[in-house]
Amino acid sequence: MDSLGKLEAQSIHILREAYKEFKDLVMLWSIGKDSTVLLWLARKAFFGHAPIPLLHIDTHFKIPEMIEYRDRLAKEWKLNLMYGENRAALDAKQTFPDGNADRITCCRYLKSEALRHTLSGEWPRYVFNHVEGKYIPDPDPKPFTGVIVGVRADEEGSRSKERYFSPRDKTSEWDIGDQPPELWNQYKTDFAPGTHVRIHPLLDWTELNIWEYIGRENIPVTPLYFDRGDGKRYRSLGCWPCTGSVESRARSVKDIIEELRTGKFSDIAERSGREQDKEDGGGLETLRREGYM
């Protein structure tokens, strides 16, 4: 088994462990390459379908092609997909694009708070109805306490401090100094009542691993990752006001793999185009302690 096969096997094992141990389980889907690989692995782990519901936190400032891709894949793969939002902040225009919040505060409102209250079932969420082809209110917004997330340790500093099974308190706040040891693939999955657990099957993957796997498995990703004629593409996707592109002529998965293997971006952080990271001191630890993805 090659190194990519070993990563795949480990991630599938973690997904199956999570499904076995946690009753109220959901998987976050940001629509980016990492969480789409995670979704692909979940379908592999469970023989062609994803029994774990998917949740997208919609800020309503995502790049339009991302939402088009999300809804197309939901139809084609018959996904159990729902989205949550911070409708109060959006209606009050408490956002960076509206000029009424800095980027960190905007992320706190539209991502951290939206995620926390959507997971708890306190705020409405909307489920994709395959018969009607549209989103409808979730009639039973039960709380989720186990959340599968497609973060990688090499992507950003605070993520390197995670465990595969990483506990939060009941409000999703993260105590970085109080995490269980994980030795020799022995994972702690029994936590005190009220504990909220984040599960990270991709923790050991790198950006190159992700693209190599996308190429090997022929996983569909949004075209935003490729140069479409202007010599630019995205490495990391988020809201359009806070996400910048990189200089690149890569028009295919093969091209991106070649760029990464030759070290084109060796001195440029993967999330260098994400402006909120810069406002948070070059990382995301402040937001992630509060429940950010």
C-alpha cells in the first residue's frame, strides 16, 4: 500500500469509528477541496453513499460558483445536505461587506455563531429537498454533538494543535491545553455528557496529498481552483470579499500537483489569500477557540 493508500485507510477508519461512537453526527462541507475529499472518503467508507448528514454554513457572501457547485453535487450524489445561517446579523447588515464590522467580527457572526447555534438546533436550518429541488426548513432541528471537519494540520497554525477526536465544551469553545493524548491510532471517543466533539479524519494529509488524491480518484472540484485564462486561481476558498487568488497558470489537477511538487508555493501559505487570517495575527486561533471551523 502506498502512502496515499495509507492515508485513505486511516481516514476511512476514523470515519467509521465516529459513525459507530457518536449518535448525533454531522459532517461540515465548506465546498472546498478538503471537505469534498472528506465527503468522497465518507462515500467510500459506507459503500457509495454518505449516511452522515452534511452541513454547510452559508454566509451569503460565498463566491457564486461555490454555491452552484454545492447544489449541483447535492443533486447528482443525492446528498443529505442542509445549510445554516446567521439571519439576524445578515438582516442587520452586521458584516464586513456592509461596512459595519471588521473581518474577524464578521467571521464571528456569520461563521462561528452561525455554526454554534445551527449545531445546537437553536436556529433554523434548511434541508435540500430532492423532490422539489430546493431548500426547505428542517422540521426536526435536533442538536449535533459530533462534528466531522476536513481540517489539515499543515494548513494553518492552530489546526496543528488538534487531535483526531478533539473535545469542545457545550458552547463549542476549545481549550487547547486540555486535549486527550492519541497514541498508536488509539483514539479517545468516550467523553463526558455535554461534550461537543470535532473529528478530523484529514489531519495528517497535506495540500499535495489532497490534490494527488483528487487526481487519482477523479473527484470533481469547483473550477475556481484552476486558471481560467487570466493567470490566476484560488488555493483556498471562502467569502468573496476576503478571498484572494494566486498567480498560477495551472489549468488541471495535474498542473497543480506539478506546482506543489516543484515548490512553487513553498514560501507562500496556503491561506495567504484569506484576509481574516491576517487580521487574526496571521492565524485563526482566536476564532477557532470560539468554535470557528
